Amino acid sequence: MTDTPVAPATVPAVPRKAWLAFAVLILGVAMGMLDTTIVNVALPTIRTSLSADEATLSWIIAGYALAYGLVLIPAGRIGDRFGHKWVFIVGLTGFTVASLFCGIAADGGHLVIARVAQGLFGGMFFPPVTALIQLMFPGRVRGTAFAIMGAAIGVSTALGPIVGGLLIEALGDAEGWRSIFFVNLPFGVLAVIAAILILPSGAEGADAKGADWFGFLLLGGGLVAILVPLIEGQDQDWPLWTWLSLAGGVVLIVLFALWEVLLTRRGRTTPLVPPHLFSHPAFTGGVVLALVYFAAFTSIFFTISILWQAGLGHTALESGLVSIPFALGSIVGASQSDRIAHRFGRTALVIGTGLVSLGLIAVWLVLLLVPAADLTNWELLAPLAVAGIGSGLFIAPNAQFIVATVDRAEAGAASGVIGTMQRIGSAIGIAVIGSVFFGTLDISGPTDVASSFAESAAHAMLVSAIFAVAAFALVFVLPKRVDRGYEIPSAE
């Protein structure tokens, strides 16, 4: 009797059109992520060009991040009901149009409004990306697609300051900052046309329940009520309305939590944030981890860009070049994160957040101890490279470990909450760091301008380092290992 040979497992064939559609999705993701950081190097030129105040500069970054995060979960619900393809197309179209209005803004107020619109539409087209990847690719290939998407997020976020610096250097301060928004137009138009022709339809009517719009308004109102005084309070010497706004924001967040519990009991509408997720203590810790890590991560180059240009008198390109060690480190860390996470489990995240903490503490010490007149990008090269490697190790696998703290049936809802908390963390980080930076800045005394900016930057970087250390401590609430076959579905 002859043994029948067992055929080796094969990777399912994926149509060429699916990879073309995937390229369109990645282009959209890269545009959205690039705009989270590309604006940082343009802030000083926006400040002079539009006579913008410090609070406006913070809103340009924080408003985008907050709007982006708030719309993630509702966009997923709408996609489930009406089709992810068309939600992606509408979101990307709106993002492209909002980019145009950012570029032609006549003053700081108009720019903030356009940036908030840009964030809303950016958050709208991101959830369909994960849903369509689920639809187009089988299991093993799907993992590869998500890994590529994770790398695209990390690289585009890290390269934002460099791209912005190159554009401003090439076109000059007056028009250069506008070009960082106009550059989205050709790519956006191309991606929208390709999406109409190539992206598959599917999932229409998958969610028969209505969206939690009242919950969205409560959560959004509460966060805005908290962020406004954090950004405006220091500049206005903390008048009574700032404290009332903070208190009102807390009340709205509490009402939001009670409303979500009520919706769950009624069962007619899917809650924006399912309360039962927080019955898992490890998930609650993981959500806080996502918030504080992104508060630390997003604010780094806000601080450095303001210091490098407004304080030390460098160009936007020189400011962007400071971020190269971090960008290269992120690429190296992200490229190895999947392998290290599979082999060592949670230790990969411990190493990642540990390196970010060490890197930011070292940056703080450099800003604190090196005289402003002697400060160059060489002093920051090693600390930022270390922090970048750590960031790359953490960002790619972190969501998988946080989602693994809940039951598999809850994974889609959990991933949506995590994405939202990451962006809210970015907004809070910019609000807090901006308040510390500009609140401690005093250029009216005998100290020279460069030294004053360096001192304020040191205070701001210390807060970023504290956020990073808090993230390091919170990593230990996550499971030590994740099942190798565990996948993160789209938000449901």
C-alpha cells in the first residue's frame, strides 16, 4: 500500500484587482496619516503668515485629531449599513475638498474650521479600509495586508515633518505652508476615481440597527468642553469659564456613559462604545494605554518644530530633518515588530514603550542641559532614533494585544474604541503640551529668545516623557501572548 503524499498548504490566490484596490486604500490611509504630522513644521510659518495666536496653532493639530477620532466608530456603523465602498469614497472626497479649503484659508479661524472638516472626513474613510481588507483577502494574505497597512501608517506619520519641510523650503514660507494641503489634491482626485472603478461593493445592510448619534453628540461635546479650556485657558489666565467648561465636560462624559448603558439595556440601537467592554479590567487599562501613548507620540514634533523655527531660527526643512532619526527608527522598529511580537509576545511592547520613554527622557535632558546657542540636531539624533525604534515596535502590534483582552465576539467593537482613543489621546496630548509650552514661554524678560524657547520646550518634553513612562507602566496589564491566528476585524 502506497502512502498518498499530503499536499503542502498553499496561500489562496488573490485576484490582481484586489491588490490594485488595496493600493487605493493604502493611498488614502497614507494621506490621512501624513496630515497628522506634516502640519507640525508649518506651524511657525502659519503663525507669521496668518498672524495666528498660540491657541490657534494648537487647534490646527488638536482639532484635526479630535474630529478624526470621534467619527471613526459612526463611520464604521454607516459602512455596515450602506456599504463601505461609498463611505470610503465620500470620506476621501470630503477630505480632498477640505484640503483645498485649508490651503486657501484667509485667517487662523478659517484654517481651524477646515482642519476640523479634514479630520472628520479623514476619520470617515479610515474604517472602510479595514472592512474592505477583510472582504478582499483570505486569512493568511489578510495578515500580510494588515501588516503593510500598519507599516504605511507608521512611515507616513513619521515622514510628515520631512515632506512638509521640503515643500516649504522649495516654495518659500508664504506659499509653502499652503502647499502641504494642496499636495493632497492630485492624489485625492486620483484615489477617488480609482476607488469608484476598482473597490468592491459589499456589506450593505449588515447592520440593521441605527447609529448612536445622541451618544456621539454627548461624547463630542464633552471632549470639546474639556479641550477648549486646556488650549485657551493658559493664554487667558484661566478665567472662571475655563473651570466651568472643564466641569461641564466631565458631566457630559458621565452622561455619555449612562446613555450607553441605557442603550445597551434597550437593545434597539448599537451603542457607540459598548459598556460591557469595560467589564474587562485589562481592556480598560489597554484603552488608557492607547490614549496616553498617543498623547506622548503625537506631541513630540509639535514641540520640536516650534522650538527649531520660532526659537532657534532654523528653516522648516531643517526642522523636518530633525525628525529623520525618529522616522528611520520607526521604519526599523515596524519592520521587526511582527516577528518580535510573535516570538516574545508582550515583551515587544514593553521594549517598545521602554525605548520611547528612555528616548524622550534623553531629549528632555538635552533640552534642559545643552545651551540653546549650542543646540543642534546632532544632540537629538541618538535619543530620537531610540524613541523611533521603540515607537515602531509598539504601534504596529499594540491594537492586537489590547483587543485580545476581550472575547473574540467583541473584537470588532473593541478595535473601533481603540482607534478612537488613540486619536483622542493625540488631541489631548497637543492640548496639554501646547498649554505647557506657551504657558511657560516668557520672551519679555532678560533671557534671550532662543533660551526662553528652549526652556519652555524642555518643560513640554518632560510632560511628553511622563506620558511615555505612564504608557510603559500600563503595558503590563495586557496579556503576555496573543494567539498567532488572532485577527482584528473591523469595527462593528
